[in-house]
Amino acid sequence: MKLAVLSRNRRLYSTRRLAEAAVQRGHEVHIIDPLRCTIDIASQRPSIQFKKQSLTGFDAVVPRIGASITFYGLAVVRQFEMMGVYSLNESVAIGRSRDKLRSLQLLARSGVGLPLTGFAHSVDDTEALVEMVGGPPLVVKLLEGTQGRGVVLAETQKAAESVIDAFRELDANFLVQEFIGEAAGADMRCFVIGDKVVASMKRQAKEGEFRSNLHRGGAATLTRLTPEERSTALRAAKTMGLNVAGVDILRSNHGPVVMEVNSSPGLEGIEAATERDVAAMIVQFMEKNAKPNHTRTRGKG
């Protein structure tokens, strides 16, 4: 196959591993910066140019699009789809997962376990918003935040009101969630490919920190999922319509709850913790499913 990996940095671990795994299995790989692509929209024959060269003959595209370039990155993925190229994760599914509020609404509709979550616009509704999630301690999250940034733990009513008021002053979109104290600063990253959880790791926050993200100093170790956790991860990925996803789960007193579904999950932490060749598994999935004009988006909404 001729594969396009959409990534702004070919030196990133995940980008490099995907390219290596594909080459090892005999495929031709091109790493393409989506922001350097020019899209021909009006033509009856949709096309893309990269550094003034037409991108043709591709069998599959692997979107590795950072949150900061979601808008243009998805436009490039859609253009590949219009050209009949198979996308590992389709543009509609990526868009669902990147919209944190929409993704939670879809997960709730599908019956996937979630933390108590509230969202309000008016400053007059702050007290009701806090009460909706059971009061402090609670977590306030920016909808545009990634890798643990824009996530604040408010331990008292006054702290919660202050954080919410500050976010509103910045005209920022945010939501409020219950704090799952029993998780003790740990979450489970479940790596889903197709209809299987192929690898999982426990991420433990460093001392004095409640965010377990590896980018915030969390430590990753191999973990074994319960059948309920595995089922939750698969349903979450399916709801989003993602073929490849990183589903982050907390162990709460009322069962597993999903914190986020990531459409471009990193490979470095999961491969190191599990010693599994996840990159090769992704390539093998594409070998089985990449067909011209073949779409597989399974979620709704």
C-alpha cells in the first residue's frame, strides 16, 4: 500500500513508529504536514497538493492531527476521503471526539459510564452548576484543553466559584465534573483498534498531582482490565466511530467512567508499558480494511 501519515513532525515517536512499522511490512510511506497541503475544492476532480506536488495514488491516510490544527487538519482528511482514499479514523469521527461536550453527550446517550457532568452559560447558574455534580471537590475543564492543560481541581465551594468566574471572564467554554477521589490519581488508558482492546496501561499521577497524563509527569505501568472496563472502552470508541482510539477510564465506586476518547493516541507510553508492537497492529488493521471509497464510521450524531 501507499500510505500518507498526516503529521506536523516526522520526528515524533508515534509518527516515526507508524512509518517504521509500515515500511517493515513492505508499504510505501509518505509523512505529510497537513498545514503545508493546498486543497483544490472547486474542481470536479478533488485533489491535494503538498509542496506544489499533487498527492495521488494513495491507498490509505493515517491522521495524526494535533488539537491545535483540528479545523484545517480535518479539511485535509475530508479531501482525501473525497478522493476515495481510506482514512484510518474518518474526519466525522475525529470531529466528534475533539468536541468534548458533544462527545460526552453522545457517550451518555449510548449508556457509557461518565462522571457527573454539568455545563452552563449564565453566571447566574454557577451555584446550580456546582450542585449538579454533587458539590466540591470538583473538576473544572476547559473544552479546548489537551494533555491535562486547562484542568483545575476546586476543593471548596469558594474555590469552585472563583475558578468558574475566572474562566467566564476569559470567555472560555468549560464544563464541571465530579471529582473521582477513589481513583487516587490513576486512570486506565485503553488502546482500541477495530473491535479489540489491544493494550492497556495504568497511568499514576505524581505525588501532589491529580492529573495522570504522562505529559504532566505521570508514570505508566502495565495493567489488566476488568471485563466491564474492556466493554466500556469498546463502546466508547464505537460511539465515536473511531477505528483507533485511546479511551481514558477512571475506576469509580459506581463502575468504570470514561474521561476522554482520544482519536490520535500516543504510542510511546503504551508500547513502553506493555512491550506490545501497537504500531504494527495498526498497520495490520489497515491492510485488512483499506479499500477505495470504503468508510467505516459507526457512531451516530
